[in-house]
Amino acid sequence: MADKNTRIAIVNHDKCKPKKCRQECKKSCPVVRMGKLCIEVTPQSKIAWISESLCIGCGICIKKCPFGALSIVNLPSNLEKETTHRYCANSFKLHRLPIPRPGEVLGLVGTNGIGKSTALKILAGKQKPNLGKYDNPPDWQEILTYFRGSELQNYFTKILEDDLRAIVKPQYVDQIPKTVKGSVGAILSRKDDTDTQDLVCEQLDLSHLRERNVEDLSGGELQRFACAVVCIQRADIFMFDEPSSYLDVKQRLKAAITIRDVPILNVSYKPQTISPKFKGSVRALLHEKIRDAYTHPQFITDVMKPLQIESIIDQDVQNLSGGELQRVALTLCLGKPADVYLIDEPSAYLDSEQRLMAARVIKRYILHAKKTAFVVEHDFIMATYLADRVIVFDGIPSKKTAANTPQSLLAGMNRFLSLLEITFRRDPNNFRPRINKLNSIKVHTHTHTHTSGLEQYTHFSVQYVFSFQSHGCFFFFWFETGRKKTPPNVFNAFIMNF
């Protein structure tokens, strides 16, 4: 007999407004018309409630809701018995958990909001799984009984008895200066449990920053500092949340090597940066900053809809996630009347699908508006998709630098590759660039052919605009529409400051 489908009914708390509608969802539901209480909502209710056991998945309520607050997700019935955590009724539900194993590196991959951070918090013992019983959370004894016979039972037992120490690196780097005060060297000395501070600082290019205060560090420096703090501590399990954000290609490779050396060094986790200062909803922010643009039909079509701003427009800015903040910041930048747009790392905090969409939005908007944009980007594919010309910065990071003359994309990338001790190959399926592993056959084959090696990559998009700390090379790019006259009002629209 085929499995009967089960469903997750999701009601968006920010969008559902029973006081401002006629309860169309309840009135149009065929199950309610049959006399069963599938949808319960009144004008006095805060939000609608949907019975997932009675719902037949017809989708009528989704189409009838004037605010687009409802969604129904069909699931196989075998997942109904493996619910790990749920926050409340008609909300996100996490099924199962990844199983950490000694001596292995486990990667969690998925779109924003899919449950990766929730899973990490549970595995670190910082959040107790409620097994889907949000209204009557179980105690740890019941949780251990639920996982009886699995590897997770032994894992959680050790966590509770303090026989296993898990270190989690926070997701947002901008919170570090708010909670940590002092110099980089002093903090590292306090945290050093393994006498590896000097080695880790050398690997992550932090040696020259030891005398600097934490609040004076940039995003990339904060990222490396956070990774270093985790690496020099002693623990059994290390969890990293987005350790590559704000790091260029070379730094990402170094961070990856450091993480892979966990059996030797003890490694862990890292944060990000967009600090919202505005107190109020996204709608209020857009109304205050870009009143004319955010109500213009063309801007809504070209920018707001692709970036899915409507789905978060009534949420408080200070409650947004990193990816949501990035999309709002990009909308604010493009919505300001300007002739030159300066956009700093638009791909940070975005998942792979959102990065590609953000790249399309930026390029299409700038070309249609006949404007010029300068973009700094660490994502290699996104960078070459956007760039017409590049500027390479040479020097020593945090000390001195010199900007080279603008170059074509080919010449700039050739110069960039000549400064790196890595080589690229082209993926045969999607033609995207892939970094060769260290000491692989392809590395030895292409080590001395940076120029010819790049020529075969110029026909597909590449992602990353770079700031290479080890070689002192900063890669910067822009694209333009060929305006001949200097605009009378050049407005520098910074994406990160709002």
C-alpha cells in the first residue's frame, strides 16, 4: 500500500492579519464546508490555525489568502515519525539530525532557513529538541528514549554528562565586538588551550594584528580571528557556521586547511556582518530611504520581486537573518537615485540560488538604468558574471596598497592568477571554474600556465572579487554603460551602511 502523504501547513506570522481580511481561507476550504474544523480563524485571532491532519492539500486557501500568508508542503508519511524540532504550530519543522562521527568532517548544505543552524544548536547542546511537541516539550530522559538504539543516544548522553565538549562558532561576526573587548593577542592568549596560538595566527595571517583591538577589525579580519579563537581551544567537536564569508580565495583555502587539521589543532566556528540600526519594519525603512523607488512598478519588477522583498516587508529590520538583511541592503542601494553605485560584497550571507539572482538583478538594473557600478565581491563566479573591467590592488593588507590601472577581465584575471599558488580547471558539465586540489596532477600540469589556463575560462562566468591577504593583492571590478559625460551628481551608494 502506498504511503499516505502528510503535510506541513505554514502560516506566516508576519503576513497573516485576520483583522484586515474576511477570513477567505476558512470560507473557501472544502473540508470546513463539510463541517470539519480544518481552519480555525476569527477576526479577533492573531493568526489562522490549520489542522495538518485534516488538510487535503487542495491549495485553495493559499490562492484565496489576500496577504499570501499560507503555504502547504507535502511530505512522505515516513517523515511524520521522525520530527526532531518544531518551534510552534504551522511553522518550520526539522526532521532527523546529522550524525557527527569521530575523525570525520561533516558538511551541512542547504538554502537559507532550511534548518542548518537549528541542527547545529541541538548538536551542540545549546537547544533542547522538542520532538515536535512544542506545546509540551519533553524532558531529556524522554529525548534519550526517543533516540534509543541510535548513535545520537550515546552522543546526547555524553553531551549531558559533560564527557563531550562541543564548540560552535557564531554565525554573525558583527556581534563579536559587542561582547568581546580587548586586543587580539590578549584574547587569543586567554583562550589558548593547546599552545598553538603562534602557528594558527601564522596560518590565518593574524600575526600583524595582535596589538589591534577587536572593535577595530574589518569583516575578514574578524572572521579569521573567530576561526583562530576556536582553533586554539581544546574540544571534541567543532562546528563552523559559514566560515568562508568575507574571506577571499586564498584565505578560504587557508581556513579549509586549518579546519581539516582538526586532529592536530582543534578547530571550530565563525560569524558574519550586517548590523541593522533601523528600528522598525522593512516597509518603514524602504518608505523612509527610497520612498519613490520602492513603489515604482518597474523597480518592483526588476529588483524587489526577484529578491523576494515582499515576503519580509512587514518584519522588523532588527529581527532579519543575514541573508534577508543582505537583500534589503541591496534593494536600498539600487533604489537610491545615483549615477555611480558602490556595492560591497553583495553575495555575503546569500545561498547559491540567491547569489545568482542577486547578480542578475544588479547587472540588469545597472544596464537598464544606464548607470555605472563598482562592485567588490569574493564570489568567483558572481564576480566574472558581473565584471566588464577590473582593478588589481597590490600591497600588504592592513599596511599599504597600490591600485593598478583598469584592465580587461582577461588581463586582470591573468594578473590575479599569477599571484596565487593555485590553479583552476573548467567543470565539464556547467563550465564553471573549480580549484584544483593541492599537489594534484592538474596542479602540476597548469602551475606554469596561468595565462593560457585562464583563456579557456573566459567564456563562462566566474565568481569572486578578491582581497588576497597573503600576496597583498586586492581584486576590484566594475561594469559600466558607456556614458560619455561626467554625471553632475555622483552619489556613492554603499550597500553595507543603512
